[in-house]
Amino acid sequence: MSLEIAPFAPMLRAQTKIEFIRLLRNPWFSIATVVFPIMFYAFFGLAQARMPYMNATVGLYLLASFSAYAVMSISLFSFGASVAAERGNGATRLMRAAPLRPLAYFAGKFIASMAFGGIAVLLLVLFARVAGGVALPAPALVLLLARLLLGSLPFVALGFAVGYLAGLNAAVAILNLITLPLAFASGLFVPLDQLPPFVQSIAPYLPSYHFGQLAWGAVGATSEPWQRAALWLLGYCALFTWVAVRAYYREERKEFA
Amino acid sequence: MSARMDEDAVVFRGVSKNYGTLVALDAIDLRIPRGQSVAVLGPNGAGKTTAISLLLGLRSASAGSISVLGGNPREQAVRARVGAMLQSSGLPEYLRVDEAIALFRSYYPAPLPIDELLSLAGLTEKARMRVARLSGGQVQRLYFALALCGNPELLVLDEPTVGRDVEARRSLLATISEIAKRGRTVLMSTHYLDEADAIADRVVVIDRGHIIADGTPSEVKGAVGRKRVSFTSRVALDDERFVRNGERYEALTESPESLLRELFARNVEIEELTVTGATLEEAFVALTAGEHRHVA
């Protein structure tokens, strides 16, 4: 008796491994998602790390901000750019002809992206500790990671949507056009109260603003109640998932009908 | 599950495929028994790739039914028994050769050992090289290794020799023959009759969505090797080898030179002479109609 189809666990492990390799071997991705947040933190966070701000300190507040930025951009890029690339070069076709289970394909990307996001946050926390003496207590760190990883789901869905809608070259540009303005307008780079009033007025409608609120709340800085942030993110998650699913089926009809 | 030897490897029943108004396949019937090696021959746009996409479950038929190894080609359990080398496909370029093979091995319940795959594809020396750094021929060999990962009962290759040099083509065909000899069913599409001859027990010729010939390589070779000789003559030629249309005479022949030599020897005045390679369709009209117009 031999098996009819391959066992799921080794397939998922192999799929997760290559997704992780993808992220590691793309120097620009690592620079944009791991090095940039640390660099920004070095510029803005270290100088006045101990100064009180929003019931916490500048050091802690910006630690949460740049952690949120790192996880958000990893979610958007690891899904969006990889799906667009695989569609663009025909890898999707080859994988579809093989008995790869779609769940393993998607779950592999998800696990690798979450792991990479977690590592990026831990490196940033370590840097803040070593270079700036900013101590984040363990329970706060666990809360921050849990909130960021769960709260990143809308960006995962948005990444998929872009990956299925945009061509290979356009995808990266579009993702940059989404990530950078979102992060800026939500106060992830520069605290909101230092942004122009116009930006301050639209920020509460952006998913990244509520994502940031979850992060700031985790380090004890003043923020909106987490339930409200979670509700906003849930709504955006539903919207982006709807777009991604529509885009996925559009592709199915075009390429595989 | 025991090997289901009683089932055919591939059965197409009245299969059509339309892309909008374009008819890519028109009511194809085809049965491939297990263990046979079949070459699908035809010009570009004939419907070869469409037929292969349908049998791999990458596309679905507009009409008719397709059975692969007794099941639906869209089922994972069927795909697990089929290996495919596609024409337009890609791989994540950041992977190394051995990593790509390890990935595809994980898709199959009983994969071949990685060393065997590397050696079958001639990539043992390149195992640790990144896909992005491989030459075109090496990438093709990697696709071949991926197609073999699951130790497939049915191996499907869509124009596997395109863009390869003579030596690479020869060694690939030798490996495919080797796999066919192990009792695997092999289906390969190609533009080239000599390739079909090298690996196949059977040649199926497709043109404009129809199967226009189906026979052994030697039957098909006899038909394709012919040339069409066409000329006009004011003097009536009473010769059953020619098809006459007014003053125009046409004949299909394997040896246009001797036919013409003979005509000149008989002092037949001919004008507007053309000698052209018979198109695949012309060459196979005789075969499909069962009417062998044979000349010279």
C-alpha cells in the first residue's frame, strides 16, 4: 500500500523553507524590512530615548512604531511580490501541474512571513536594548508580537490582492506606493502630532493607523482601545480578502479555465 | 493501491477547447494505452499545448471528457502519478538546483531519490548552483528532473527539446527512451519527426485542432517525406500519378528529381513548375483518408 498523495506536513515544511530562503536571499527585502527600521530607530529613537511621550517614552513609542512598520511591509511584500513574481515567470503553472496542495502553498508563505516579521521585531528590540538602553519587559514584548502578527492579516490580504492584480514589475512599485505613504500618514515614521493637520485628519481611517495603535498600546503608550483597532483591522481584512479572492478567481478564469 | 494496469493512461472522448471564438481543439478522440510512448507532432498553433494543458488539468475542456490514469486530471491523486515538463513555466530563481528538486519531491508520495534525479538529468555537478545562474539548457534539464520527481507512471513533455543544442537533444531523448523502456507511458509534443521517430511507438499528428494522422513512426515518416510537384502542361498528360485540374497537374512524391527527369526524358513541355515541401496536412490527407496516393 503506497500513499495516494504526499503527506501534508513535509510538503508544508518544504514550502515554508523555500519561502524563507526567498526572503533571506533577497538583499533588498532584508534591507528594506530589517535594516531600515533599525536605521530609522537609530536616527530618531536613540537621541531622546528616555524622554516621556504619550505615557511611555520616545524610545518605547518609536520601538513600537518601527516594529509595526517592519511587520506591515514584510506582510505586504512577501505575499505581493512573490505571488506576482511566480505568476509572471510561470512558476505558478509548474506548481499547479504538480500535486502541490494550495493550502501548503499559502500556509508556507504565511508561516515564513510571520517568522521573518517576528525576527525583524526581535532584532529591533535587541538593538534598542543594546544601543539605547530601551528595555521592553518580556510580557510587553510578547503582547507586541502577538498583536503585530495577528494584526498584519489585512496587509497579507492586500499583498495577495496586489500580487494577483499587478504584473511582475508593477507589483513592487505599487507595494512601495502603498507601504510608504501608509506608514508615513499613520505616524509610524514621525509621530502623528508632528504631521500636517490634513494628514492627522485622514489617519484614523487608515488600516496602518489602527495597526500602529495596537503596537503603541502594547508598550503602554496612550492609544485607542485595542478592541476598536481590532475591529477596524477586521473590516479592512474582510475588504482586502474580498478583493484578493476576486483577483484570484479572475486569474483562474484567464489562465486555468 | 495496486498498479491499475487495466486502465488506459489517457482517454480523450470528443474533447473540444475554445478560447473565445478560437477553436483550439475540435472534438478530439484519443486513447493511449499504458506503457506506450507517443509523440504528438504538429506545427505551432496546432493545438499540441492545449491538448497537454487539458490532460494535465491546467485547463478544462469546453466539451467532451478526459480521463488520465483512470481519473480526473485535476485530482491531486492523479497529478501525483503524472510528471510534467511544460513549455512556458518558471521556477523561483533564488533557489539552488537541489533545493528546487527537494521542494518538488515533497509534493509526491513516493519520490525518487535526489541523487538519482540529479544524475538522470545530468545535473549532479550543478546541484548547488542557483537556478538564476544556470544556462538555458541546464534549466531545461532541471525541469526534466522536476518532472521525474514523483517517479511518474505518465510522463508528459511539451516540446522538451526546444532551444537545445544537438548534444543536449540527443542525451535528453536517450533518457526519455530509457524511461519509456521502464514501462512508463510517455507523451511528448514536438515539431520534429526525427525526434518522434527516436522515442515513440506511435505518432499522433495534430493540425488546426484535428488529429490528422495517427500511426507508427515509419508510416508517418513515409507520408511527411514527400514533396508536391506542380506544373501546367498544354498537352494532355495521361498519367494516373497526377491529379489534374484544367491544365495544372500535381503529384506528391518522395523523389521529385526522378519524376521530373522522367517527364523531361519524355519531352513533356511543362510550365510554371513548383516543387514544395508537402505541408503536414497535405502529407496526412492520404493517411487519414486511408487512400494512398503514391507516386514514383
